[in-house]
Amino acid sequence: MPTDSLERARATLAGAARVTALTGSGISAESGVPTFRGAGGLWRTHRAEDLATPEAFTRDPRMVWEWYAWRQEVVALAEPNAGHAALAALERRLEPGAFTLVTQNVDGLHQRAGNTEPLELHGTLWRVRCTECGEERALIEPVTESLPPRCALCDGIERPGVVWFGEELPEEVFEMAVEACRRSDVVVVVGTSGVVYPAAALVEIARAAGATVIDVNPEARGPDSERRIALAGPAGTILPALVR
Ligand code: BV8
Ligand code: ZN
């Protein structure tokens, strides 16, 4: 990645009054958490898109829960990496309200790195919800009881607190993310393939509102333009250099 792109990105970021970071599974790759569409997107013989659906859960709640319990184990053993830490440092450095972190990830690594209230567009591995009475509870460790877990109140089957394909995103969370992208001077997009909607639309919303988009991804390709800077490389290396 040409150093002038990095210098231009650093200068743009330094001059921004409002910044939004939009992250995908790529930011957690260096923590050992598999991405969706890379080689890690497979579990046994299943693709993530086929498991992360209400239909799969209805058909085989136990098998879907085996996948989620496995992911909880992987994440519980993972540590936030230098990329997560850089975004936490950025939040601390900017005025309150001047930084918004929007994530498609459900691993909770941004919170563990120190970001205070990331907007979790697709929910989180660390909450479950009863499919019968709606009772929700937070998890502090992977589910280890027999799968699927059952509700303490009504014995209903509990589901992971994530947004599956075909399900609506939490409305108020998405609206806050749209608002942040509309008002930001700079949007730093990290580790997402931009395949999944409506999350992927946020980048277009920011660009249409006049933001400069900094794209941090090993596959980020130029050409750079007035309001797009591609920083090709892993988040764990690029973000600390960008935020330094
Ligand atoms: C909805 C939670 C409204 C669960 C997830 C056809 C066309 C367009 C849209 C659709 C369509 N058919 C269906 C749809 C809609 C669908 C969709 O977009 N499908 C896609 C597959 C086409 N969207 C939905 O269903 C959404 N809901 O639309 O509701 C509605 C409602 C009812 C009826 C009609 C409509 C809900 C989507 C949410 C799904 N849930 N996750 C769970 O985690 O188990 S999505 C899942 O994918 C994760 O959240 C993940 O974040 C997300 C996106 O993937 P990425 O994060 O981008 O990860 P990916 O592997 O793809 O890319 C990794 C990137 O990192 C790569 O670019 C790689 O180069 C880079 N990278 C690798 N290493 C590094 C790195 N970058 C930096 N550093 C590194 N070291
Ligand atoms: Zn219940």
C-alpha cells in the first residue's frame, strides 16, 4: 500500500469532526475468529449462510446451536487484536459523540477492546432469547448445558440473540447507524466484503452524504479518489498506523 495513501488517510482522519467505523468479520480474523466468506466460513460441511437462518434453526435447533456454541468457544478463547485496540483508542481520543462504531460482528470483541457502545447491527453471540416467551438473558460464557438451551421461565427453546438471514435488523440500531453515517466526515470501513445488506448500504449512504471512505482490507483495491482511500492490508497492522 503506497505510504502516501496512508499519509492522506491519516491527515483526513485527523481533520475529521465526526468519524464512523464500520466493521465486519475481517477485523476479528487476526484474533483467530473465522470470517464468513473466507476459508473459515465453513463449519463441518455447512456454509454460514445455510446455518444462520430461521429455517435451519426450526429444522435442527440442536445442530445450529452446536455451531453457535462452537463459535462462542472460539471467541471466548480469542483476544481482541491491535485493530480492535486502535478503534478503542480512536474512540477515547475523539470528543464524546464524535465517534460511532457500527459492527456486523456478533463476537463482542469491540467491547472487550474498550469501545463503549458499538452498534451491533446483527446482534451478539452473548445474548439468548426464548422462542416462546421472549425472555432474554446475557451469557458470560459459552453455552455448555445440553443443546438447545431451554428457558428458565417457560422451558421454551432459546435461540442465539443474532439476526439471521431473512430477519430484520434491530430498527433503532440500524437507524442510529444510518444517522451516524449521514453525519460523519470520515467512515473507516474495516474487514467487510460488503455482500450483506442492508449493512452494506451504510457505506453508500455515507459516500452520498459527502463522507470520505477509508477502506481497510487486504483486498482493498485503488484507485483512490477524492473521497475514497484504499489501505490494502490486515486491520491489525493498518489501523494502528492509521490511528497512531
Ligand atoms: C434483511 C449474524 C430484510 C448471524 C449475519 C439478494 C441480494 C441482496 C440481498 C439479499 C439477497 N437475498 C437475500 C438478501 C438479504 C440478505 C443478504 O444480504 N444476503 C446476502 C448473502 C446477499 N440480508 C438479510 O437477510 C438481512 N436481513 O435483509 O431483512 C428482510 C426481512 C424479511 C424479508 C425480506 C427482507 C440480515 C443479514 C444479517 C445476517 N446475519 N450475521 C451470525 O453471525 O451467525 S451476516 C454475517 O455476514 C456476519 O454478520 C458478517 O459480518 C456479515 C458480513 O460478512 P463480512 O463481515 O463482510 O465477512 P466476510 O467473510 O464476507 O468478509 C470478510 C472480509 O474481511 C473480506 O473482505 C476479507 O478480505 C477481509 N479480511 C480478511 N482478513 C482481514 C480482512 N480485513 C482486514 N483485516 C484482516 N486481517
Ligand atoms: Zn420462555
